[in-house]
Amino acid sequence: MKNTRFFLATALIGLLFVACSDDDDQPLAPGVSVSTTQDTFSEGDGIVTLTFSTTDTFSTDVVLTFEVSGSATEGEDFTLLLGTLTLGVGQSSVTQDFVLNDDDIVEENEEIIITLTDVSGASGFISSNNSVTITITDNDSFAFENGILVLHEGNFFGGNASVSFVSEDLSSVTNGIFNDITGEALGDVAQSMAFDGDLAYIVVNNSQKVEVVNRFSFESVGTVDTGLLNPRYITFANDKGYVTNWGDGSNPDDDYIAVIDLTNITVESTIPVPEGPEWIVNNGNTLYVAHQGGFNQNNIVSVIDAATNTAGAPITVADRPNSMQLVNDELWVLSGGNPAFTGNETAGQLDKIDLATNTVEETFEFSRTEHPNYLSVDGNSLYYLLSGSVFKLDVSDMDFQTSAEITGVAFYNMTVINGS
């Protein structure tokens, strides 16, 4: 064992630079780092150069080994990197080039992470600057890249659901973009739309389907047209899509969450849940489902483990929870309460749920005749619709605002972006 240690030490010292003065007690280990000329590149920039530098030169050739990771795909978004190169004796640096792929696909920003992992079998020669992250920005654009998408449900049994695009500066509107691009009708009652990466998922309730399109070009990617029954909303977790389904209105026991294989665009399984699953959000691999009640009434939030697709104990809130938002590691649930026409009118309510314990931490009640809806979030501010007006609520002080932000409005849902 002592001999083995001696030979290892001798081998390492043999890689050290030969530039020590006679007064030095021992040689200093060079530190190898990796860098690029800049942190962000457009995909049209072409060649990117990695530079591996050492604080002092080596007395022999050394082999540098590095790993490639990140959201960008090697061989598709950029050319393959071998993962090794040689720093020659006496050299203070060596470079490695690769080329970005300038495709015509509209994409979100992607990252390439280069991490130096080994210097001729030794990690002691790696400096603290052993990794570099390169962001690739897209240089392509389509007609619907920058702006607002508006979903129109259409008439029940009318089959005239549609999507409009509003330009970012609000100066122009293009209607019927799904129909125009795909050449097909969107369907009967467009209930909701959600995004996962470059794709938009449009839940079409009475057509019992989910249309999948590229969110920038609106070209069709596929359709989920089996395994759904009165679908409502969708979220994404664990590389799957999760769609709430009311089931048959005459059966209170057939409601479920449809689990969609996003690769094959098919329903692969279902998760039984209590009646009336509506709004659904995810916190990592935990799903929260507000049960408004479907064709009846309910007052719970289901908690589902997306890793196992199993439901835990539900959280009791007020009557008819209609919308939810995640803010600062807390779940805010807005319940509308039972309306007057039910003969059992109850007040609306806002609940703050502790995600660590899945329990109601605070409750804020409206008056018995107030029935809020469409909870939205922008930073630390919550917005909701009440009696034709939009109100704002700061989660840091929780003082209910008596004056409305906007008055005289009527719509079926809302999203707040930059206070607008």
C-alpha cells in the first residue's frame, strides 16, 4: 500500500510545471478552467469556441475530459463534441470549436453546460471555474410568436370554437387562427388552453378531445380524441399531461384525471377522483385539483402524487372552488360559494394552503352574496373577478381592496400579465 501511494504521488508530480525556484519547497499544481467569449449566442452565430486554460504549464501532455449537459440536444442543436482534448506540454491553453445548428424551428432558449471532469486521471488540477453555461437563443419567428392568444369557447353544440391572436402592442387581431392554419374546425366548446414548452394544448370540452399545436405557428401536432369524457383543464408534471374530466353528468362516481403520454399524444391511464374536478395546477410532482362540483357541488381540493398517480387525503375548502394559484410556496384557492339559484346560497372564500402540510393556513371570507371567480396572479398580487369588476389583493398584507382595478367587465376567464 505504501509503494502504491508513492508511485501515485510521483505520477502526479510528473505532471506539474517545471518553473519552481530553488527556494520553493514543493511544486504548485496548475489549475485548469473552461470559458467562452460570451454567455449567450444566437443559433445563427455559427461557431462557438471553448477555451481550456491553465494557470501554469505542464511538463508533459495532459488529456482534458469534459461532460456535456443542458436542455440543448447534442447532434441536433449543435454538433457533437468528443469530450476530450489534449493540452500539450508548455501550452497555457487549448481550444475546442463546435457549431450551432441554425434551424427554422421556433424554440425557447436552450442551454449547453460544459463541465471539466478530469485532467489525465486527476481531479486536483481542475480549478473552481470548471464549468461554463452557454445559452442559445432562437432567431426564428412566426406570426403568433409575440402576442396574446385568446380562446373562444363558441356555442354549445355549435362547433364554432376558435382562437384569436392579439399582437403584443394590441394594434391588430387575427381571428380563427386554428381553423386557418390546420384547415380544420377546432370543435365544440373550447374550455381551456395550457402550454408545455413549444406546444399548446387546447381542451375542447363537448368534442371530448385535446388539440395539440405548435404555440408559435399553430401547426397541428396531434389530437387526443379517445379516453376523455367532459374534459376541463390540463397541467403538466413528470413528463405527462393531466386532464380533469367530469365524466357522465348522471353519474357522480365516474369523474377522473386522464394521464396523457405527451410523446404518443394518447391517454395512457386514469386516476379516479371525487365529483367535479375542475382547475388543476402542479407543484413539482404534486398535483392539486379543485373540485367545483361538475354538474353538482363540491368543496375539496384533491392532492395527487404524479410519481405514482395516486390521490392522498383531500383538503376541505369552501363551496365550489373555481380557481387556484401558486404564490411563494403557498397555494391560494378561490371558492365562489353556492349561488342564490341553488336555494342554499353560501359565501365565497379565499383559502391559503400550506404546501408543506397540505392544510388550510388562513381563510378570508366574502359576504354571503359575493361570489368571486377567476383567480389570477402577477408577482405577489392576486386578482379576481367579482360582480363585474376586477379586484387586486397583495398577498403580503391581505387587505381586501374596496375599489376595483377595472369595472364594467364580463368575461369567462382572465390572465394578468405585468399588471394588465
